Amino acid sequence: MWQKLSRIPMVGTRVFSAAVSLKAPYFRTSLPRLRVMEPGLAVASAPKWWGVQNHIGTFHAIAACNLAEFVMGMLCEASVPATHRWVPKGMTTNYLKISKGGLTATATADLPDFAEITPESGGRNLDVRIELVDSEGTLVQDAVITCWITAKRPK
């Protein structure tokens, strides 16, 4: 669906991002907009609006974590084959600077050889690295979300 919708100027990425937010409603709070989705890479942005502001008027750190989880999920959806499944199992994050304006989150990962992950071999951790930069280009937060990858059992 991403390949088709992302080709539609102006509205395609918005429609796809809205569909993801309907499937996982909590993501709506950060108003994410997916920009890039391919194996090993995903990029999304979120505007600064009153719903993500903290008490000092900047992008709330936990709202930024929400954006980080959104972009991690898009990377995993683009990267993990249909023969496998993924689930986030942990997140570490560092709050580096106060943000100015909206945020752009970039998720990257070194992908495993999925053929080596079988029902017999068990699962494997996949660390997804996320950098969040503000509208001035300053790195304000980073995170690593560890996902557990397993092979689906044949039906």
C-alpha cells in the first residue's frame, strides 16, 4: 500500500500515515507523517502543536518517544518478511536538547539474514536506532528500540 500511496503527490503519504494511526490509535497524538519507508530505513515527521507540548512549550519527550515508536514500526513493516513477525520489547532513549518546533525521526537498522531465523533456531533481537531532529536540524533525542524477531510457524 505504501508504494502506491507514496506516489500520489501531496496526499498519498498523509493518507497512509492516517491509516496507520487508525490501526494503532495512540500514534494519532503525535500526528505523524511518514516520509520514507524501505527495508532498513524509515523517516517520519510530526508538527509541534498543543497536543504534544510540555509545560515549557516544547515538544514533550514522551510524545517524541511516540514518534520514535511509529517510525520503528514502519521500518519493521518494510523490513521483516511476511514469513516472520516482530514485536518491540524494550526502548532506551536519551533526551539531548530542548526542541524547537516539530520533529523528524529517522530509524535505521542493520538487518539480519531472515533465513537464519527459523522456528527451530528461535528468535533474534533487532536493534532499531532512531534519531530525532527538530526544525532547526538539531539532534534533540535519540533512541534504540529492541524488537524480537521470530519466524512464523507454518500453518
